[in-house]
Amino acid sequence: MKRFKNILLFADPGTDVTMSSKWALTLAKQNHARLTVLDVVGPLPRDLQRAITIMTPKELQGIVIKDRLSQLEKLAKQARKKGIRVSTKVLIGTPFLEIIREVLHNNYDLVIKSAESKTTAKQLLFGSTDLHLMRKCPCPVWVIKPSKRKLNARILAAVDPDPSNLEAKELNALIMDLAIALATQERSELHIVHAWKMYVKESYLNLPGSLRPQDAAKMVREERDLHKDRLDELLSNYDLEAIDHNVHLLKGDASQVISQLADKKRVELLIMGTVARTGISGFLIGNTAEEVLRKVNCSVLAVKPEGFVTPVKRDK
């Protein structure tokens, strides 16, 4: 995969960074990319600032930053042994805001971090920083679930082949490119899913005085065939012959069927798009994507369409 040239690894000491650092080093090595290993420390609480008498608040914060830099240098040392260009950095502030500002200032094309949760409970896998980044960070964000596995044996790519939606078209291309590259690189089993449902609830079609049962069934078949044709057209642009892959056209609510499929197939990485909603300040993730993120129990590589504008300002 030669897409990523400037990678940012957020090495949060409150998470297990084993897998996230492994992937950051792997991608940086394969792509001949620059790697920055970053941590963000919070500002000193005001009460603590008033209580300090032996040293200044700035001196105390300097001690914390120095300690974190020494920890980051341990990761950087591993990277340098592999011939990777790497630097370390500690910022002060709110993690997701500082990460996004760092992306804006230095044009990173991928952010990697570990999932915040230490539990396997699905609803707790992604924490506040994870969700903020997947909503608002302008570049792809790979949030990695801690695991003992060295490879992603099963990858799930969620696509929405709607020819009338330019954002969806751009996202589909990026999702498929990344999924194929990763599946080829790791010889993974690739699953491609598109979820569809009727525009009108089927129960409405069967109301008394509405449609005959056979006509209602025909409408459902025609809707399914339309989505199948769109999915086939999308996949015709890619050479999947050399990849162990399965295509899933699933009827139902996307957030439900995607998370269920991920569980059933024991997926380790889900690649999905998060789409900007123009005209609504701060509402930058599709409802479906939001629900999927709250239900899945695997690593997620979240991407956004070209031209996505984050609501986070470049400067404080």
C-alpha cells in the first residue's frame, strides 16, 4: 500500500499501544513514510496551580512532558532500527482537538491510535476521543482494538453504491482501494457489504386497500435488483480474482446488518466512510455510521470524502 506518506501515531499512555504501534511502524516502513509519535497531556488544573509553591506550574508541566517524551522515544527507537524517519512530540490540551490541529498544520494522511476501552463490551469499545476523531478529523483515522493477532485475517468493507451521491462515490473508491490493498498485503479474507432497505416500509405496502401481495413482493424484488445492479457496477471496477472475497447484499437497517455481519464473520477490521452533512454545523457523521461505530467490536478504519472540512479551527 503506497497511499500513506505522513503518518501520525497517537500513543496514549492510557491505552494498549502494542497493536497500534505495530501497524504504524509496518505502514511507515512499507510506504517509506514519515512517522510522528504523539502524546497530548492536559493542562494543569487551576486548583493545582494555586497549590504549587516549590516550583512553577510551567516547571511541573515540563517534568510531565519530559517523562512522556522519554516514553515516546522508546517507540521511536524501534522505528529508527527499521530505517523509518520518525519524530516525537508532546502537546498540551484536549487530545482530539490537538490531534486534529496537528493534522491541519502538518498534512498527515493517516492517524492511528488504540481504542480507548480496555473491555470487550461493544458499547464501550470506542471512547470519546475515538468518536471525535472519526467524526471530525479530515484524514483517515484507524482506531485499533487491542488484540493478540498479528494480522487482520478478515476485513469488511462497507460500501453504498448510489450513483446520484458524489460523496458516496468518492468514499466507495477510497474504501475499496484501502480494503483491496490491505487484503492483498495480508492475504486476508475480504468481505464487501452493501445494506439496502425499501424507501417505504413494507408494512405500508400491505395495508388494506394498498397493493396486492404479489405486487408488493414484486416491488421488493425490483428494489433489491436495483441495489444489486449498482453493487455489481461498483465491483466491476476492481480486480478481485486474486483475493479471497465474499460479497454481501443485505436487506435491513445498515447499522444493524453491518454489525451483525461483522460479528458473524469474526471481522477484525471494518473499513467504512463517515460522510459530512453540509449546512449543519458540527454534525459531521452520518447517522448510520454513528450507529455502526457504537455496535461493532472490531478495529475501524474511518474515511471521509475528498474536500471534507473539519469544524475544528487550525489555531486555538
